[in-house]
Amino acid sequence: MKIVQITDTHFSPTKPHFNGNWAPLAAWIEQSGADLVVHTGDLSVDGADKDQDIAFCMDLMREISAPMLLVPGNHDVGHLPGSLQPVNAGRLERWRRLVGPDYWMEDAGNWRLVGLDSLLMGFDDAEDEAQFDWLRTALESRGGRCVALFAHKPLFIDQPGEGDTGYWSVRPAQRQRLYDLIAAHDVALFASGHLHRAWQGMYESTSLVWGPSAAFVVGDMERDMPGERLLGAVIHQFGDTVASEIVAIPGMTAYVLDDVVAEVYPHEAHKVRKRVAS
């Protein structure tokens, strides 16, 4: 089984800065021979608040002939408490109505594929707890299958036991709950996006993959992180084990967010200006 992972496409009908990368990406997916495509979030520029952003992006995704499963990113359903667009019932309803479930399970041969809504993790509320209860059941009922997890946010940035990275990774308490479930249930892969970096590593015996964005890289406006700045996708080959390959896709334009952030995400530009001023 071949799964292509794409992530962080950031498409929009009203802010079309990155839309030109869809044609080369879609063409590459079509010739890849993928059995399934998994999108690990930030489908849209502002689907968290705009039906039309999600609808526009889903029209593009339906151009792909292979089946596709999607999990949301922070620009699709919102982010942590106290952020400009925190996850709430309305934002979750929009995703679930226009895309489908924000977390899901799919069996394929001797593999159980699980998609997680990592944006729920950190609220310590009923939605957060419901997803962890569901995940525990999904893993306990796997019937000997190997497991691959897909989410928007990575488990950590620099070190498995690091503190709260805020915007960037799963919060420590929820991360530890994931570590415990991963250790107990033969999780072979944790594949994520969000960082606009391409990187592969390990946590214990679990392979970790950060998929490269299909929209833009981030320059000096954010701190340096592990991984490589490139645009592309990931090919995951599933057999008795999983082998993952990060692929740079020809024809895609590596936009630098720093150059257009004031137009695409003006609130982020404001935060950068405040950091520079301080």
C-alpha cells in the first residue's frame, strides 16, 4: 500500500498566493500511484472562519482520483485557548459539515490508519477527552494490526521531553498521553505537518515524519528548527513495516511567508513586528 501525505496547502479563493502550487502537486499525486492520500492539515488560509475557504479547497481536493482522508490544522478549525481563533463548536461544525470527521480510523490490510485532531489537544475539555477515549478504543481494538497515526501538530520540536512549545507542538500533558498509548499499541508511524519543515526521526521505536508544506517555507520571522525548508510531499510505503520518503516536487514555487505575511496573515505580521521592536 502506498500513501501520499500532503500538508499545509494554505489555499484560498480570496488570498490566492499559494494556489499555483496545486497544479504541479496534483499532477505529481496522479502519477505517483498512490492508493490513498492523507492531508495533515492547514488545508486552507482561513477555513477556521470562512466556509468559502474550506469549500474552495475541497473542490480542489476532489480533483484527485485516489481516495483522500484529511485531518484539520489550526488555520482550518482554530488553535489553543487564548489564541486569535480558538477551537470552538462553530469551527468544528464547519469542518465536519464541509470536510468530514476531524478524527477517523481506516483499516487497510494489516494496518490501522488513525487520523487525529491535534488542535483539540490542550483544552482539557470534553472534546479533548472524547478524542482520547476514542483513540484508546481504536488502538485497543486493532486486532494485531500495526498502527500509523496522522496529525497536524508534531509530538515535539527539539527533544521528546521538552516543555510547552506553545504554537508549535502538542502540549506536554497530551504528549505524554500519546507517548503512553504509542508505547502500548505498536504504533509504527506518527506523521505530521504544521512546521513547514521536512524531517524524519524516531521516538523509541516509532518513526516520526514532518511532511513538507505544499505552500510556503518560513524564513527568519520564526525561530530555527530541525529539518529542511522545501516544498513537496511524503511517500509512505506500507508492508510488514513502513518506509517513508520525503519528496521535493518539481514545478512548485517555494514562496517565503515572510515576504507575504502582511497580506495573507496580517495578525502574524503584527506579532513579528512586536518581537522585532522588543
